[in-house]
Amino acid sequence: MSDAASNSVTLRFLAAPTDVGHSGSVDAGTVLEWVDKAAYAAAVGWAKTYCVTAYVGNIHFADPVNSGDMVEVTSTIVYTGKSSMHIHTVVSSHDPKGGPATMHSQCMVIFVAVGPDGKPVPVPHFEPSTPREVEQRDHALARIDVREQIVEAMNAQDYTDAGTAERVVLRFLASPTDVNWGGKVHGGIVMKWIDEAAYVCASRYSGKDTVAVFSGGVRFYRPLLIGHLVEVEARLVYTGAKGMHIAVHVRSGDPKTGEMNLTTYCLTVMVVRDDTGTAVPIPPWVPVSAEDKKLHAHARELLEIRGRAPGNRLPDHLLQASGS
């Protein structure tokens, strides 16, 4: 950042060959990791203390980022609460040899400032000073009610073994290489795990390679510690014309006790793309058990809630079903 009062940070780097995933371009999980790092830098620069990821809002993944691209991730604080910072983050990239930049994704990330005891502490108030900053603040405020509705709906939904849909669970130990600047697992790493589990689940269901086109409502409930056992459970809950909606729960706990606690939850939409990069239709999933039907209805409810957010709309298949 240029000075102590700056509310924006931009990270610039080349996408490395090691960032490339199953699709031949950079995976969504890596993009989310970049988003979390840039937003963290903006948050700690503003709060002057350690900060933790609390929520990552809806993020759409458009054009792919390729190995060798020059990547820019800009995170801008647009609104502050008592201890929270709402950070608008944009990922763009371009060929370093020339050509225009392409915006690949943008989302709102919420960080909370914490003290040495891990409890929230106040942050300096951000007051917008330009028309653009006022517009961004108002946009953040307008989405608070929708976000709270999404979180409430997600918290109210039960997941049991009674479901019959495609389901996978990845299990491993959180390693020292996953550590963040506070000694715990980096939020971006958790989101990378979420993308990997969603990929396995969607690819098993479709029988083809898949990529994420959307992640929404990434809610962080508690920190995940290095050395803890991690379970990342991904389950198909809904299919549209082309999208497979995958609910992902991340749980962790001390391997010596066997107790596992929910740390993170989100919904990811995966698609199959043809050689031109166009999403193609996939077989519809038909709910069988009572839980299947509840989860199917839950996913549709989340779609309808998000469709009410400013600037959003219902997916085409729901608009057609409603006759709109």
C-alpha cells in the first residue's frame, strides 16, 4: 500500500505452471486463494492487526487464467463495521507480451480484525470520499440482508447419510505448508480444498472433467489448526441445465480425540466444457429419498435468494420454469 490511509491493495504476479489444474488453465481454487491473500493484505493494512476470513460472497469464474499470464488481484475496502471490513476484490489478467486485461472474477470478502486473544477488535471507520466509493459502499450494504438470508438458510439445512446423490469425502492432515500468518490454516487453502472436492464429486457424477463457474456463501465458522485431521465432504444437491450444484462442508479436529467440528461451508457450481470452452448440458439429477428432495429444495431456495440481490437474476432454467 502507498500509505497508512490507503484502502486498496493490488497484488501482481505471473500465473505459474504449477497453478494449472485439471482443465489446463488455473483452477478456481487457486483463484480463490489469490483472492483471500489480496483481501487479507488490504484488511491487515487497514486494521493494523491480524485478521481472519469470515465470509466470501458470490464469485463467478469467467474466462480462464492461463500459465504465464500477468495476474492482478485488487482488493479495496468499501465498508467497515465495528470489527469487520467488507473488501471488494477483482481478479484480472493479460498476456505480458501485450493485449488488454480481462476481468475473470470479482467478489466481496469479509475479514474480521482480532486481537492477541483471538477476539474481535474495533477497526478504523472507512468513510467513502468519491462517488465511486459511495457506490461501492451502497452496493455492499444492499447485499447484507441477502447474505444474512443465505447464511440462515444454509445453517438451517441438515445433511445426513440418508441422501442418495453423488458424494465424496477427502481426508488428510493439515500440514505446516498450509499455515497462514497467524499460525492457522490459510483461508485460501481451505477454499482450494473445497474446489478439489467439488471437482471430484462433479466429475464422478458427469463422468467427465469439470470446472467451477461459481462459488457462493463461503462461510468460515472457526479456525482450522495445523496438524488437525480434515474432512472435506462434497455432495451433489441440484442440477440445472448445465450446472452441477455441489454443497461442500469442511470439518476438522484433533486426530487424538476423534471429535470433528464444522469449520467452513459453501455451495459450488461445476460444469463440463467442450473443446471451445462452452458449458454443455449434463444429465439431470432426480431426487429419490426425502433428504434428496429437501436438499434439492434447499439449493433452489438459495438460487432464488441470490436472484433477489441487486444486479442479480434467476438462472435461465428457473426463469423458463416460472414463465418469466
